Amino acid sequence: MSKTTILYQHGTLALLVPGLFRGTMRMGDLLTHGDTGIGTGEGLDGELLILDGTPYQVTSDGVVHVVDDEFLLPFASVHHAAFKPLMTVEDVSADDLEALILEQGHFANTFFAVTVKGTFTCMTTRAVARNMAPDATLASAAENQSQFVADHVSGTLLSYYSPELFNGAAVGGFHAHFLTEDQSMGGHVLQYDVEKADVAIQLFDTLEQHLPTSDPDFMAHDFSNDDVNGVIKKAE
Amino acid sequence: MSKTTILYQHGTLALLVPGLFRGTMRMGDLLTHGDTGIGTGEGLDGELLILDGTPYQVTSDGVVHVVDDEFLLPFASVHHAAFKPLMTVEDVSADDLEALILEQGHFANTFFAVTVKGTFTCMTTRAVARNMAPDATLASAAENQSQFVADHVSGTLLSYYSPELFNGAAVGGFHAHFLTEDQSMGGHVLQYDVEKADVAIQLFDTLEQHLPTSDPDFMAHDFSNDDVNGVIKKAE
């Protein structure tokens, strides 16, 4: 029995800030917690999007791969899909769509997921290049990323919303990844405009926050001097 | 099968700040997530300590009650006990003991629970009085509390430690409740000195954060103007 009111998160955004990029969970284990999700690979290796149980990785060369159960992740959010239709939208920007979603009900104080399926007049994504240098940080690694732009493209955008209270553990507000219908392009979503799309929503009442306690580097790190909120605002 | 690496939390400290004191979980339901824990009652009605599956409530008149399954809570932390002995200590203050615990290993980046069982040269606790006034806040309700002091007393202190990243959702650092061996005195711990006690620890790798999404007042509240960190620092 899968619980569809639980958002499972492995790792935190905060641990990426000082460069704790080691992959601390296997994709196979992550998928026991959900069939839908987003994440990144060891060393910030690309942008992950899990749809219907299939984990797609967009690497910094723009190629879309399906990764196997041994693929390692330092950070990911997954859940068991049970979306409910929310609305159909036409000709809206990303900002307007996010505002529209929050106007549909009192969702802002809990975690939820949204899918936006349809056609986009414009979609801009990015994918970070793998970086396991000992001195790498989220800010330095994010400098080596590729951006991709597609016009009039069909696909699925998956966005997780986290209450502002949990910014740092997660991304406060919306955090979206995208994949085209033909699986040729995707990544971490930077900007988009919807042409026409169906929006569906799934509310959670529980965040299951899993920490990589078996990683000695994570356990020994002194986070007190990391500017977690500042770096996240800049990088995400 | 109970998972002993999960800390289950219902509600957040942040929701208490603006006075969202409605009881949103039955004790009977809470106890399915653990046999050990701390919390408060509806309206901040006293201080709860759950030991070996028995939920004790210290009310503001200093009386210790055992509450039933219908007792309602706005906020609680529980887990299934599987403590491991850490050390025996003599003649230490609360501050020194907390520092000693953190020196035993790299625990500071994850959630853990500690029990301190033994005799205390001095123990100071408090219990807040129930307050369901519509305009009550954590700060105003906390003004109506009683303090209790006991010298040379035997009992059990249960403390939860949360990483600073989760301050606001939980109490960053240590948060302890106490009950004497004869169940005559207890509450939220303000200060203590250990005479001699056994310290045991249980590390978690998961925070299961449950939110009261069926409470319309919680879902509709605008937290953006609440000084969550400031009020928590003062009240806790």
C-alpha cells in the first residue's frame, strides 16, 4: 500500500551548498518511495525527472538518459502519484501560473506537487555538469551549467511546492523539472510560458525527510558558516 | 514492525507562534507513531511526556495526569524507543551535559533523542496554562505559566535534538521534558544540574513531519508576518 499523502525527500538543499555532492542513495531504493519525482545525480550530475516510475536524467550536454537502479543521488524528492485535475490554462507565464495555482485554494502552508502537461510556447531549462572536485560548492558547480531553450514544445513539467518554513531543507516555493513528450529535451526549469496545458495537483500532509546519516562527511560538516538561504536563492 | 530510525512530528513550532493551538491529533493516533515523546495539549494545555507508551501531562497547577486516547494535541514529537547507552555523568550542568553529548560523536546534523535517567541536584520546569482565547499567541499564552523547582530529585529527562536547519519546524538544538520517578513533578525543562545519571541516545535518519492539513485555520494562515525564530527563541 503506497501512501499518496507523503512527500519523501532524501538529503537537503542545504547539504549541497558546501559541496556535499556524494551520491548517498541508490535510484532503486529511491523508487521504493515513489514513482514520480525530481533530483540530481552524484556531483550534481544532471537533472532528474521521474515519471511513471521511469527515471530520466538530462545531462549538461543536453542528452536525456534513462538511469538504472545503481545510479546514485545526493538529493531527490519523490512521491506516489495520485494527482487530481485542477484546471486547464492557456497563454500564461510561469509566474502567473504559480499565482493562479495558489489562488485555487489554501495550499501554501503544506507541501504539494503539480504537473503541467501540454504545450509550451517557450521552455528554458538548465542542467549542471558533474563536479566531484574536493573544493566544489553549489555556487561554483552551478557556474558550469548548460541552458536549453525550446519553442512550441509538448511535455510534462513536474513542480514541488514547499512552505517557506522549510526553505533550506527544500526549496521554499516551487521547484520544477521538465521533459518533452518525445524525451529529447528537459532539465531544471528556469522559465516558461504555457500555450495550453492541463494542471493537476496532489497535496501532501507529510514530509518524510531522510538524511544521509551514513555519510561521514555530511555528519561531520559544520553548517554554521554556510549561507544556505543566500546561495539557494541565487542557484535555484 | 516499528521503525526506530524515524522521528515523527505532528504540527510545527511555527504554527504555535500565531496561536494555532487547536488540537489536531488524538493521543491514540499519535501513539501509533511511537511509545516515547513530548508535546503539548490543545490550547498549550500543559506539558506532555510519553514514556513506555504512557502519556503523562503536567498541567499549570503542577499536577501530573495520565491522559487518554481522546486527548488532543497541536504539536508533538514521538518515536519508537531503541536507546543505546552513551555515558554516565556526575555533577554536570545542563549546558555542560549538552556539550558533552555533542562531543561524543558527529550527531549535530541529524535528529536524535536523549534520555537522562538518575538524580538531579536541581530541576526547574514550567507548564503553560490552557489558553483558547481567539487572540492568544505563543508569546501571550506563555506569560501564563507556572514554574516548579525540585531539589535532589530522581526521574527521567527526555530531550530531542534537531539540527539548526529545522529550527522553526522544530526547536533547533535540544528540547527537553521531565518527569520524576514518583510521577509527582515534571514539565518543560528550563534548567537542571545532574547529580548522577545514565545518558542514552537514539539517532534518527528520518524526520516524518506531519502537518494538520485538515485544520482550515492552519491552512489559511498567513505566516509571512510571524516572527517565528524570534518568538521561539524567547519562549523555548
